[in-house]
Amino acid sequence: MHERGRPRIEVNYPVTLSGEGSEGTGTMTNLTITGGEIASDMTAKIGAHFRVHIQLSGARSPIDIAIATVRWQRDHRFGVEFVRFEGNAKAQLEQMLNQSDTSSAL
């Protein structure tokens, strides 16, 4: 893998995926504002498009990604690029990532 332009935040959030005629679940293992890595038994071909529902910890509202494209796949892990957010999901994700950056810097 090559170096990313944005820092990754290690997470452990349950996700629900749907699209391309299939549905499944997995775990988001890292996140940036532009995408993330998902561990799942679901088959995800490079170039496939999914709707991704990320269940955050605590009382935070889930984040819904209307379209995420699979950019790489290896074993039971794959990377997605967020293409289109649902509602205020992008602002919510930015806020969550900024809070994570601040807390890890302390």
C-alpha cells in the first residue's frame, strides 16, 4: 500500500453494507474523511459500489455513506473510497475525526 495524504484513525465500528445485489456486515477498522478499511466475510470486488452504514460508539448517530467504491481487496479486508455522503454525514464524520485527532494528541 502507498502512503495516504490524510491520517487514518484506528476504529472498531460495526458496519452494514448493501448494493450490487448483496448485503452484509463487517467492521470498519480505520477511517479518514475520504474512506476506510472494512473487515468482512462479504465478497467485495474492486470497483463495486456499496451503501455503508457505520454504527459509531456511544450516543453518536450512525453515519450513512450513500456510495462507497471498493478500491482494493485482500483476504477478508477491503478499502473503500467515500463517493457520496447522506445528509450531514460528511460534517458528522469530520467532527468525529477531529475529536479523535485532538484526543490522541493529548
